[in-house]
Amino acid sequence: MKKKTTIYDIAKELNITVSTVSRALSGFPAISDATRQLVVETAKRLNYSPNKLASALKSGKTFIVGVIVPSVEAHFFASIIHSIEEGLKDSGYRIILYQSKESLVNEVNGVRTLLEAQVDGIMASMSLETDDVSHFEEIIAQNKPLVLFDRVNKQLRVPTITLNDYQAGYMATQYLIDQGYKNIAFITTVHQIKIFNDRLKGYKDAIRDNKLPFSEDNIILGGLSIKDGRYGAAKLLRSENRPDAIVAGDDFTALGVIKKLKEIDETPPKIGVIGFANEAFSAYITPSLSTVDQHPGEMGKACAEMFLQMAGQLNPYDSIRNIVLEPTIVERQSTGNTDAKD
Amino acid sequence: MKKKTTIYDIAKELNITVSTVSRALSGFPAISDATRQLVVETAKRLNYSPNKLASALKSGKTFIVGVIVPSVEAHFFASIIHSIEEGLKDSGYRIILYQSKESLVNEVNGVRTLLEAQVDGIMASMSLETDDVSHFEEIIAQNKPLVLFDRVNKQLRVPTITLNDYQAGYMATQYLIDQGYKNIAFITTVHQIKIFNDRLKGYKDAIRDNKLPFSEDNIILGGLSIKDGRYGAAKLLRSENRPDAIVAGDDFTALGVIKKLKEIDETPPKIGVIGFANEAFSAYITPSLSTVDQHPGEMGKACAEMFLQMAGQLNPYDSIRNIVLEPTIVERQSTGNTDAKD
């Protein structure tokens, strides 16, 4: 019986590396179409067995990474996804996305679905419901890279990319104080305890460090949405000790606050307003909205770099890094920046 | 040797159907956690072989549907995805997403990636580059449902869900005429020929049907973005036969137009502006933006229904339907609706 053709034979025939042959036959995107065609034609000519290829590939990589986010509808997550893709592009990795829709059951299904789809690794930002993280252990058990971003859980010994949320809360408050506001309220949420607790702590510390009076009445706990912003602003404006500025938990909530303030002729910056996340619309509303930029672009870039680093190692969990990004303030009209264009 | 345990034994033991056992063991989401736990415990107690399960599952469905879109960053596609998920929820199907990023090569990779991930079917909206549709033939060849939406290709004999784009162009123009505008310009794009050609034809027919003069100078062909809107508006305003209203190819372009008009004190509705897509920000800018709603919610719902119908058939391509949705106008301040709130 004639000896069977191997990818080494194809490589030798074409005077290229075995790796190039393997990548060309496995449809690796970074290989040029010309090379791929040449390899496939040569493989056929030498009677290379496609079954052999299939089993060879099984042991190899799929060059697919799974990304789990609460929802792609949030601009913040859509931006992170965009920069993850940018960061992975040159390495030939493609991503498939899964949305948890803030449900733990969905998230568990997502991890399983992606592992069944033979992804080479997973990047995830957790749902609001996630209090048990055992489903993520399965990824680690398979020795595949897991990178957590934004909403993370310290129970898992994996790399994380997060924002300094304490600093975000502190900066937003300090910025309003620097603009001359003295009685600052905070509309926030009880969900996703870590991030929002950190921000609230930052807010409180900024108030204290500036020796301003603190009042529990200035903290409105509820949801985050346009409706919640309107409701929160209305409640704050009815109080005896009416605030002269409001920190809103996200830009949608800040938009609701602005709508309410305009209705009663207290249009910002008369009462100052600042949000979080720098959503797509924030620059375009009137007055334009000051906000805390959470740098989703940098976060996605860091996720991609972290993943590639881990993917190149025999044991991806040998050294674990936790990257913390620093927020920045975007100054616009809602806090009195008259130079900001609308 | 003792007879091996089958799922029939488990079903008999628990007095439930074989289907329920199968679905519980395969992690089908519509099964309650209590039932699943009971089935898994009973399976273990009866020494049910997990390998048997694995091979049984291989012949079955994964209950995963792949969805390919140009980008999840566009609100339009994010909304469609949201309503596809809503529409599939009760049936137990979950979706994984793949972005083509307007590249044909990416789209080809996406189809392959999803098929390798053993999806039960694919829904797709094509990239701007897609002129060859052979990669989609593979899905049809596997007798798996393929549903195309919004950006479709008539070469493929598959169900489609589209918007009546001719009507969208006609309605936007007719609406401006009804508001009293007489010289209407159109900033549009040369990409994605079918949709934009249809809209342009609608615009031209509305001008003709109303016996208004038509001028090629009133049509600006380029890209669609805030920058393109500013540029297009500036060009139109320099012309001798200056328009009194502008149809912009999407809401971002319309936003650029509005910015330019505000700078030169021709704030809409002085010059009327209407966009397409009803993006998240459109209600909140000043003046608020009139726009053509393309009903992504209905489109996603129709995709889900179409898929479920096909998935339930032995031959999903036996009868092929093409659904066309009708657009509607959202009247706001940029075309003189003073009742619209900002």
C-alpha cells in the first residue's frame, strides 16, 4: 500500500511551512486566498485524505472566541465588542456573541453553548443575577482562556479588566464641586452591587473630602432608565433641601433628569447634571450631557490582548493579571461648559 | 451482562414522557429546574450511560440559531436581534450572533463558524460587499432553515423579511410636501444598491406625482454619517436653487444636517429634515428628528416566526414566503410638528 500523504508532504511540495498548510486547510482567515487555493489544489493532487484533515483539526484550534455580554443593545457593550474584534483581527480569531439578557440561566446556557461550539476561549461580562459562578469553572477546567470584563467576580481566579468605579463616582462628584455646585444628589441603583457600591462610596468620599454636608435624602435608589431619571429628579426637587446638581447612574437616567428639569425651567446647567457611559446620544441632546467616559474601547482592547497572551501559553492561568482602567470626565453643557458644541 | 438503562427506563421510572427526559438531559431551557434535577438524579441512580446520551444528542437538535448581522452597534440591528430573541424565547431556542462588519470574507467565515457550531438554522442580513451568495447555499444544502432579513438577495430561494423601501422613500418625500416644503433634496448613498435605489425611486416618484420640479443637483450621493450629513447640507446650501427640505439617508446623516443648519441659523423646521431608522437619539436631540420607522421589532418577530415554522417541517423549503413590512412616519419638530416633545 502506498504511504498516505501528510501535510508535511504538501508543505515540502510547495516549499512552505507545515503551519501554513495546516492553517490554509483549516480555513484560517489570515491566509491569503491564493495560498489557500494552491494548498487545496496540491492536497487534492497528492490524494491527501480529507478525513485525516478533519481529525487533525479536531486536536487543533477553531480560532473562534465566545463573548458573553448582558446585551448588545447597550452602547457600552457594543463598543467593547467592536474593540475586541479590532484587537483580535490580525491574529485570525473571530468572535461569536451570546447575550445573557441579565439572566443567570441564560448565562449558564451561553457558556455551555459556546463550549459545545468548540470556542478556543471565552470573554464575559456577568449578568445582574449572577451570584453563582460555577458555570465559568468549566472553561477553566478545559484549560481554555477565560477573561472577565466590567462585571466580574473575584471568586474566580481569572484575569479581569475593570473600570475604577470608586474613582468614577469620586471624579463625577468632585467635578461638580469644582464647577461651584454645593448640594449634590445621586440617582443610582441597587443592582450589580460591586460597581454601584464603589461609585456610591466615591461620591460619599468626595462630599466628605470637600467638607460639604451629606444627606441620605440626596441618594435615590431605584432603576436606571429615562423614566427613573424623571422620577428621581421630581422627588429631589420636592425635597426641602433641594440639590443644585445631580449625578445620574447612567446617561439614560441623566436624560430623564434633564427632561424633567427643562419642564420646570431649571434647564441645566442651572441645576448641574452628569451621567455615566458617554452613550451615543449624549453629545447631541440639548443641553449636551457631561458624562463619565468608561473607555469601552480600551476595555475591549485589553480583553483582546489578554486573551491572545493566554492563548499562546500552555497553561493560560499561570500568571493572572487584573487590569483596572481609569475613567475620565467629558465636560459638556449640562455642567456649564459653554464651549461644548451641541 | 445487565441490560443497559435507556431514557425509556428513566421515563417509566418517573412516569413522564421520553421527550421530557430527553429534553431535560439535553439541557433544553423550557424544562423546569426541578424536573431537570429529578431526571438527572434518576439517570445517575439507574446508571444511565452519559456516552449514550451524548450520541443520542448528536442526532438531535442543538436549539441554537445563528444570527449574522453587519454590526450589533447599529440600533436597527440590535433591535431586530432583541425581538428575534423575544420571538424564540418560549420555544427554547437560543441565539448566537456573528458580525460581518460589512465584509464578504467575514460573512463567509460566519456561515462556516455557525455551521461548525452545529446551529439548527441561520438568520442573516447581508454585508454591503456581498455580491456572491454561494456560502449561504451550504445552509440550504444541509436542509437547515435560512431566513434573510432587511438586506437580502433574490438569487437565493429562501424566505425573506424586508421593508418596503420604495414606500419609505416615497412617504418621507410626500410627508415633507404635505408640510408645505417644495424643493426637497436627498442625501443618500451608493452602497447596498437595492435598498437605496428603491428609496431614491420612491423619492423621485413622489416629486413627479406632486408635479414639483426635479433636479439632479438635489441628490447628494456619498456615505451615511454625521460628517456626510454636514458635508451634504453645506453643499446643498451653496447651490443656486437652495432646497427648503432635506431627506437624509439615515438618522446619523440627518443629525449632521441639523448641526450644519443650526450653525447657519436655518434651524429646522425652517429647513425641514427627515431621517430613516428612528435611532435611539432621534427623539432627544433639539429639534427632535422626524424619521421613517423601519419597524425592527416587527422584522425580528417575523424572522422568529418564519424560522420556527421552517424548523417544524421535514423540508423547510417546501413553501417559501417573502414578507414585506410597511414603514411609518414619526412626526417630530424637525419638520414642524410643534406638539412633539423634546
